[in-house]
Amino acid sequence: MKKNILSCLLILLTLNLFGQRVTISGYITDKQSGERLISASVYEKNTLQGTTANNYGFYSISLPAGKRTLIISFVGYKTQTFELELNQDITLNIPLELMASELGEITVIGNKVNKVEETQMSSIDVQVQKLQKIPVILGEADVLKVIQLLPGVQTGTEGTSGIYVRGGGPDQNLFLLDGVPVYNASHLLGFFSVFNPDAVKTIKLYKGGFPARFGGRLSSVVDISMKDGNMKELKGNFSIGIISSKLSLEGPIVKDKTSFMLSARRTYLDLLSKPFFWYFNSKNDANVNGGAYFHDFNLKVNHIFNERSRLYLSGYLGKDKGFGYTSDEYNYLDETNQEAITNKSKTDFGLGWGNNIASLRWNYLLSNKLFSNTTLTYSRYRFQVDSDYRYENVTKKTKTEDSFKYYSGIEDWTAKIDFDFFPTPSHDIKFGASYTNHLFSPGVSRLKFEGSSDIVLGIDTTFGNRDIYANEISSFIEDDITITDHLKINAGLHLSDFMVDNETFIRIQPRLSIRLKATKNWSLKASYSRMAQHVHLLTTSGINLPTDLWLPVTKKFEPPISDQVAIGTAINFPKSIELTIEGFYKTMNNLIEYKEGASFMGSATNWENKVEKGKGWSYGAEFMLEKKIGKTTGWIAYTWSKTERQFENLNFGKPFPAKYDRRHDVSIVITHEFNKKVDMSGTWVYGTGNAVTLAVMKYPKATIPYTDFAYYSSDGLDDYGGRNNYRMPAYHRLDLGINFHKEKKHGTRTLSFSVYNVYNRQNPFMLMWGSKGGEYAYDPNTGQYIEITPYKTVLKQFSLFTLIPSISYSFKF
Amino acid sequence: MKNKYLFLIIAITVLFQSCEKEIEFSSETITPKLVVNGFIHQDSLISIVVGTTKLIPGVEKAFTWIDNATVKLFVDGIEKETLTTYDISYDTTNFNYFPDTTRAKKGYHTLTTQAETGKTYRLEISHPNYKTINCETTLPKTVVIESIDTITQLIDPKNSYSGTHLKVTLKFSDPSNEKNYYRLVYKSLLGVVNTTDTVSHHSIIVYNQNFGTDIDSEDPVLNPEQENANDLLLGTPNNTYNLFTGDYIDGKEYEMSFFISPYYMKSFRDIDTSNGEFLRLTIELQSISEDAYLYMKSVSASNYYNNDLFSEPVQVYTNIENGTGIFAGYSSDSKTIQKGEYPIAGINYQIQNQGFYYFYYSY
């Protein structure tokens, strides 16, 4: 009996026996480029039923048979309306045409969904085309630096692209590039992110209310998809900036069948630093050289076999390199003072790191209601240091060589399959499973001594940590359910099973989002999500060092877990103005921090003895007012938040503010198009000063037997009064940029000028004790020096970037 | 044209202005604390000094020492005696370049209680102006040096510490099933010919030195940190106090090798015993309490990292409840090796009690 009822329910669910239904499905694309549009809206006017296109532009909607009016809309594109007489399932591929702006200029807005309509909360779509216009340091557009301007996201060190989301640490962000995790999203110690804006199609940040398809990190998901490549015609763009140049090409290989996208960039700090070394060497009679640069490539090729089948191959290769060398030659007399000895020495030093990422994805439409996506991915991050010292006694013809190599990294192979199932307009079901094989290489060193000298032994040894293999299986199911026109929920479950060193960690992660639409333009939302993370990041500092190591969880340091609840509201105002207000409370367990006095410093050896386990919590409110289209666009974002950590053996067990705990964060981003030829943008940011650990008192150091003077204590030790005990002054700055466009014979030339920190605010980067005074003058009457100003210890603030103008040139064809 | 130059001058001035400025320090929530410092040693009276913390900003002031506190001693939980103050005397002969104001004039010590290994000592220190503070330490048991061997060895000439070193191999057994912390130090009594003695040509200057540092070793127990990427990039603190733990050798007999550099001491090989020169070297293996280990390790790390942009400052370990400082203990065993004879009748010795290694200050 029970079986029969279940069967009937399933039939009802899939066939929806409330009258005959037919299914309309297809792809929504950009008419000009053939690029598939993610999250475009499909809506039937009479039944008030609707759906949105998935990540591959596919939509499917089942409607009662009869005369129906289908409205297809996507922000920035002309809305299309179809009058259809439905009596059987049909395929309807819809190319949308870009909307001309009021100024006659084509304005691409990127993927945008209606915040009031969607169940998803705590997520923001970043407009890729706007991203290029927002002024940033040195004029280099950067995906993560724009994400830093969003509510709920704190920045790390000024100028770097690290993000701290809703009280989470830098290791708690999952960066996905075409669905592949990126382990180190930084170039040049974080001054650039690895995501080249020219290669990016969509960027979506999730801060909470995580859909069940995501897992693996506690605090955020940054889901970035690369452009597929123009199916219609060859397009390109190149730009030259102060420290980097870029080139992008995209176009059809076989028109409307196969296309490619290629993007490459390189910085030239190494070339720019050459004159400084030349000057230094000429002044100091030295031979020193060095530099740093990075280059990266994005490539994507895709092929449409038929309406049902499409294959994507995408890849990213990025490499950072830093190098330095010195050489020296000197002469001296030997011990007997009889013979002149000539020695030569040379030191080479190099470090390099980078990500290699690849994915092979096959979209296959099993039916007009079931879309499948099968993916094989590869992600590798590797860091390497080489150091080589060569010493030659030319006179005695002896040579020695010491070389040292170190490398660390992580490598993942993943196979996954996921499905989008659209049984009825009331259900959008996603489910899937994946298997990942992780290889952690937490630091292996090779030390080599070779020499002809009689006192040096030949040594060639490799030491360090063994490779660690881990297997991860995860599965998920989520359903976006329309219960009534007013009430929608997204319920899901993410299950992860991580196996390492004969230990198995199974974590069940429920997710729930609810949307209650009060009026057409106003909805209330709530969500709960549990996230688990199976990797720890060992890092010593606030900046992104390439030596940071990923390690699997262990029995002692179990997977960190976060539980987050959020409530919020979304309101649409006229003129495409959206307001979102959200509040959140998040707890995090099994976090790690270094023991006081312990340091990791690039080695994973005995790391479990060097860290402490603790917990953290964060709560706050976020406000975002955004105008998406028109002459003037942009947003105002404000965040109030508090983030604390508590570890039994740190800070004497008392809670302390997290490193990037900030009470207030404000960002205002505005772009304005004066006319077809000129647009201008401005950004103003304000943040409460960072919490820093600053010594506030001194106390006498104990006499350490055999080492120090008896009770000597003129200097003393620092007393901090607690971890992150002191607040730096507030941070704020204004950036302005102006772009001049000119139509040329073969394309559009853009000349961009920007000024970072326009009013030259000296923002705090670091606080340090310094001194002033202590001036003395000679008194000829007494023959002694007299103190004029007393020597005082004062607090000094150091700033990193004051006013920085920049210029760049780009040409789009 | 003039305007162009003016613009250029302004631009350069703005771009290259100093990025450093003085800011106001907010001290509203900061209250001074009592400081206790004392290392106790087996078979010695227990002595400490008591002072206070001072705010960092402002005109430099000497530390304030407290000589009117009440210091009660508890041994294994039982109140034993109240410590009395005593005058601390300094031999200023060699150290007169450090002002007296920086040192405590008075300390507190026991009159009868001597520290014994295995016992736990707790101090309760009260003062009307400060919170009462407590501290406790257990004196570790002595770990005996089983043997000591020495050879001289020439170190790689490209090394800045090149030359003839004395290689010392020390054998000891780590007590099993307990957490043990150690420190290696040595004392030297070195007699060399007084080259300035142009009268008798027979006088010997005797340098009496204690070395807490200056040991060179690649022993994995003494230097367990492997060379790694960040070592190369950023460096790591030296093992300033020659600390190590028994973690890797729990319950085992172990032979530890290290070099004593001739850099600060006349080469062992070069001592001319026929002229009356000599070297007496005492190697001491200290068995230190966990408190002592954590304190010394964090002092060393804080000195290294606290001005480092890349690191979180290291807070120095303290076991003083409601205050700061350290109250810890150590016991020790030593072995002495000697080249040459001392004293020899008829030789005029001029003793210089250097007492510590002063060429290089350890922090």
C-alpha cells in the first residue's frame, strides 16, 4: 500500500496530473556572441510560473497546454515575449539581444538575477564589465579586489586580494574556476588574483545560505566561470598598463559549433627593477640582480555536437617567479702570507609557484527535463624554492657547491556528475556526486653538498614530509521548491566522506533557504547552512605567502564545521534599484591557530604540536543598495560585524578579536557614463581599524642563568595585554578613474587614467613604537651637553600606499 | 611651462613623501601589573625580584622595583616561610657601562628553604596597590651526564665560523614516560699569556666566563627544525638558549654532538701548556622546568619576530597569575675537561671575572 502511494506521488511529481502539461526547454544565449546566459529568467504570464536558466544557459519549464505567453528576460538584454500555442513538448532556443543604453552605447551588465524572486540569499553577482571600470591600485582590474568592496567581505593587508568573509579566515574561501578549486588565488604575494578579468564571464560570491551543491569550505564560495568563446566572430582585446600587459582573443573555430577563448597576461616588475639594480651595482661595485613577475594563461575550447550534447575543455596555467643572484670575486693572502688566493663565489636564489587547472566537461541533455553535466577536473598548486651557492678557489682549484631545493603542493583529480531536473515548474532539483583524489605534498627538501675540498663531505639528501593521499566522496541533493507564489524554499543536503590515513570523516551538512514574497517587489528571506572543511591551511601571516601549506584534517584536528543562520530582506525600487539587508550569526568549530611562541615557517613537521584547536563566532548586519542599469550605476554597502576567537591555550583562554574583526565597513562604488566617449568611476571605502597585537607595557626580563647579566633589565620585555588587543586608526580612501573611448577603424581604443587614494590618506598598515626628541646642545659655559627635548617613545603609524596615479591603454576589436 | 614644472614638483613631493607619522596612543584600559622574576636551582636558596610593568609611550623611565611586598612560600602545598628582602650586590668592575638604575636593588629570598628536585614551590605575593599574584613551579630531577668526549675538528673554511673547533660528544639518558626539557651551557676558565706583560713575561690572564649560548650544532635533537622554504625566505630564530626537549629520545640513551667555537675563545689546539696556558671547560646539562623552557623559547622568539612584518608578535610566556614574569627552576649536572694545568706554583695569575659572555648580547 505504502509503495503504491509513493509511486503515485512520484508520478504526480513528474507528470503533474493537474491537466495535460507540455515542456518547453532550450538554451538562452547572447545573440551577438552565442555565449550562453546564466540565470536568465523564463516566465509565463498567465499561469505566473517561471524558472531560470542554469549555469549552462539551459532552461526547462512545464506548463499546462493551451495558449501561453512566455517572457524571457535578463538584465541588460531586450526582453523577448513569445505567444505560443502549446500542445506538445517543444525546444525553444532563445538568443537575447543586448539592450542599447540611453546613450546609445551597448551596455553589458553580466549575469543578474532578481533578488526579490530568488530563494538564494547572501549571494552577490559581480558585474564583470563594470569590474573593468572600477579604479584599483595601479590601474589593474582585479576580481577579488572588487569582491572586497561588497558587504560582509573584509580585506586583508592593503593592496592585496585576500578576502575574509563573515568572520572567516583566508583558508575558508572556496575559489572555483569553471568548477575547479583553486588553492592559491594570489599572484605577486596577493597584489593580483589569479582570475584575469578578460577571461571571466560570471562571478558569484556566496557568503551564506549555501546551496547544497557547494561544500568544502566554511565561509564563502567564489564561483567564477570563464568565457566560452564567441561562436560568431573573432573578437579580441589587448591592454598595456604600468606593470602588466594582457591579450585576449575569442572566436569561432567552426562557426556556431566550436569556439575558443584565449587570454594571457604578464607583469614586468622584473624589467622595471633592472635600472635600480644597475644603479645599486654601479654605486656599490656589486653584482646583484633580482626581480619578480608572473604570467598566466586561460584557455577554453567548446564544441556543440548537437542540441543535446556539448563539450567544454578549459584550462588555466599560472606561474609566479622571483629570483635573485649575487656574484663576487676577491683575493687574499694565504695563512703564510706567501701566496695570493683568488676566490669566486656565486649565489642564485629562486622561488616559483603556480596553479595548473584543467577541466573537461560534457553537458548532455538526457530529456527536456533532465540536464546532465559530467566533469573531470585537475587542480595542482606547487611551490618551489631553489638556492645554490658555488664557491671556487681559483688558485687551489677547489670547488664546493651547496644547493637546496624545497617544494610543496597539493594535487587533486576529481570526477563528478550532476543533474538538473525540472519535473514541474514548482521544482528545480539538482543532485550529483563527486570523487576526489587529493595528494598533499607538505614540504620536501633536497640538500646537496659537493666539493673537492678535503674538509667537505659529499652530501645529497632528501628529507621532509611524506606525501599524503586522501580520498573524498561527496554527494548532494537540493530542490528549489515553489510552494505558493509567495513562498519558495530551497532545501538540500550535502554529504561528504573524507578518508585519510585510515581515518574516515563523514559530515552531513543540511541546507535550507526560505523566501517569502510579501509583494511583487519585496521579499523576506531566511537560511541555515552547515559547512564542513576537510583541509587546514598552515599560514603564519596576514599576507598570502606562497609557502602556506594545505594539509588534510587529522584525528586530533578534525574537520572545521560552521553553522550559519541568516535573515534578510530584498526590495526592488524603481529605476532598477535594489536594496538588500541581511543579518547573520555564524559559529565555527575545530579552528586552528598557532601556539604562542610556536612558528610554522613553511614546515609541516610536527605541525599538530604547534597549533591549538579552538572556536570562533561572528555576527553582523549587512546593507547593500545597488543600482544596476542607467547612466549612473553602482552600490553603497555597509557592514556592521563582530568576530571573535577563543582557544583554551591562547590569550589565557579568553576570547579575542579575530585578526580582521572590524565593526564598520563602508564602500561606495559609482560609475557614470557622460557620453559614448567618456565614463568615470569612483570608489570610497571606510573600515574600522584592524585589531593588532601591540605591546602596551614593558617589564623587566628575568636573569637567565649563564646568559644575561644579574638582574640586568634596562630594556625589558613587551606586555601585550592580550591578542589583537589594540585598534589601529580607521581606514578610508577615495579612488577615481576616468576612461576615454574612441572608435577606430578596427575597434575601440580606451585610455584609462586612475588615481588611487585621491586625498592621500595615510592609512595604517602597521603600528610600531618609535622615538622622538632626545636632542642635546653643547653649552660652552659648562662644557657639557644640555637636553633640549627629552627622549620620548611614541607610537608611529606606517602607511603603504598613498596617492598613486596610473594609466593604461587598451584596444578592443 | 612653469605650471608644468610646478605640477611635476608637487607630484614628486606627494609620491615620495614619508609614509610614517606619529599617532596618539590610547591607554584608557591599561593598568600596571606586578612582575616576578626568579629562577631557582637545586640546593640553593629561593630568590626572586619583584617589580612592575610600565607603559611604553612617554619619556623613558627606569623600571619600578617593589621592596615592600609580602611574599609567602608554599612547598608542595604547605606554607613554609615568608621571604625576606636582601640587598643585591653587583660587581660593577666589568659592567660599569650599564647604569645602576636599571637593576633591582633588593630581592626576596628564603632564609632556610633550599630548593629540592621533585618538589613544587608556590609563591603568593601581595601588595596593597596591586592584585595579589600567584606562581608555581616544580624543580625537575637532575639528569646525569654519563660521559663526555672531545676532539678538535676543522670546520669548512668558507663558513664564517671556520677554524679549529672543539667537538664535544655528550652522553645522557632521557628519563622515560615524562616530558623533559633541557638546556646546554658551558663555563670556561681560560689562561693565556699576558702579552702586555713586558716585565716578567710569565704572567697569565685568566678569563672566567660562563657561556649560555655559542654552541654550533647540527644535532637533530638540539636543532629539530628542518631547513625549509620559509627559513630561506624569512629566517628563523637561533636556538639562543640551547634548549631542547626529550620528545625524540624519550627514555633512551643519547649521544649529542656540538661544536664549541674558537671565535670567542682561544683555540683548544693553540693552547701552549708549556707556557702555563690552560683551558678548563665545564659542560653543564641543565634539566629545566617546562615553565623555564617556554619562557626562554618565547623570549628568543619574541626578540626575533616582534619587529618582523610577516609574523604575529610572540607573547612571552608567563606563569604568573594576575601578573607577569617567570618563576621557574632547573637542576644540573656537569663534567669538566682540561688542557694544561691550573694553578701552577710560581705563575702570576691575573683573574678577570667576565662571568658571562659579553661580546655579543643574547637579545
